Amino acid sequence: MSGMPARRRHSIYRLRVALALLLVGAVIVATGVVIGRHFSPHASAPGPTPSPTRTGVVSPGTPPANPPTNSGSNELTALAADFAQLQSQLHAEIGIAVSAVGSGASPSTLGDWQTGPAWSTIKVPLAIAALRKENSPQATAAMKAAITESDNAAAESIWEGLGDPVTAAHKVEDVLKEAGDSTTVQSQKVRPEFTAFGQTYWPLVDQARFLAFAKCDSQNEPIFSLMGQVEQDQRWGMGTIPEAQIKGGWGPSPSGSYLVRQIGILSTSTGMIAVAMAAAPASGSFADGTHDLTEVANWLTAHLAALHAGHCGS
């Protein structure tokens, strides 16, 4: 280009400079677009994947799950913490299952103890099965003795009146199945000194489910009425709560340590609550077991407002 006129060389130089500036500007703009896509607060790129929502404090028949995120479940989480504190103060393995009467919802469980022999708590569905067989609106003297006094001879006579042991077991199972309870009722005497039906393994969660349903069947009212007339010497646990309809059950393990159980319906200002609870005291003493369940009942009374209650037909 040495032979080109000076003016033309100058023009070409300016053109090259302009083109260079345009190229630099384009690069800057493109870079700005890329930067903007990554860091702008209004960017449309997807953010981090949210953590899965954790649900359910308790599950039927299983230990508590991870704490939930909604306010109602937060209340249950607080209840679980309070119940754990109660359990730490008692020298016993304890458990409880609660359900709103008539709701059809799965019961909530707290504590470590979950299932074992029903003992005399099974007399409630047993008496209901007999009432169905009698097709009568009134309970018999044997039913009254079995529920209000926990009389074993009366309960045995009711059992025999249902048929042979296998037939009797199936009739009691039919009552449980109405509530969605698939518990298998023991038909044979696995421990000769005790009733066959009393050795039925009946989980707390299924007991609460059964009560919440059975309370709303008008055919069963004569038996629930008897549960409100339990003898004074058996009014421990929920028996200390006014208007509670209860049935207790207790007995020793092969080693002699007592398990103490109780089922019941509690009435509150907002509805009814079905409750099943149990205590296996470290001492193995029946007296300690009843004391522990009374402490659980005191805890229930203090937390009634936080428990979901229900009504038949709700």
C-alpha cells in the first residue's frame, strides 16, 4: 500500500478502525446476554429442585415418620415430643393410639409399645358379637358381668354361646372386619390357664380404629353403655376421666410380668375420641401398670384440645 495516496490510505485506516470497534461491541453485547441469563434475578432458567415435602407424624402400626410441614401435623409433632417426655418419666414401655370417632381416618400412634395380647379388652367385640347373635337391643347378664366386672366365667359362657372355638373366633372377627380391622382372633388356648380369645394379638392402632367405627353403630350402644358402668376398682387409666366409656385388660407374660391395657371413648366439647393404650412396667407389677395408664390418662386430659374429635355421621 506504499504507492496509495495518503488520503485514501487514511480512509481505509478509519474504515478498519470502525469495523474493529463494531466487532468489539458485538462481542460485548453477546457476552452481556450470556451473563444476564445466568445472574439476572429475572432469569427464566430453572432453580434448584425443591426438597420433597415430608408428611405424616405417625402411621398405623409403625414408629413415627418424619415431621410434617403443615400446622395440623406440627401440633402432632408437639404432642409426640410431650408424650416422649412423659414416657421418659415412667419406668415402663407405653403406647397409645387415638382416632376421631366417625372420621374414618387412620389412628395416630405415640410411644414404643404397639401390640400384644388383648387380654380382656377383646371382651368388647366378643360381647358385640353375642349381642348380634341374640338379635336383641338389650345386653344379657353375662354381657354386663363381662364388661363391667371383667368376669372371665361370664366371657367364657358368651364365647361358648357363639359356637365351637373356630366359629366363635370368626364371629368376633366379623365384628372387627366391619371396622376394617383384619385382626385374627385366637381360637385355641395357647396358655391353658387363660381364655383363648384373651391371647389374641390386637394392635393398639386396630383397637382405636375399631372403637372409632363401632361407637357409631347403634346396634352396639348397649355394650358401650356398659363400658360407662365399669366397677370402681377398675376405674384406673381413662376411668379417672368423667363420662369415659372404658374396658381394661391385663395379664402376666410367661415370665410373670404384667401387661396392662385399656380401650375407651372420651367425650369432649368438640366431639368424641377413641383411645387405646397399654403399659408394660419395668417392675412387671400390675399396680405399676395401672398407675402408668393413669398417668397417660392425665396426659390425655391435659392435651384433649389438641386431639381431633369427631361425631357419628361426620
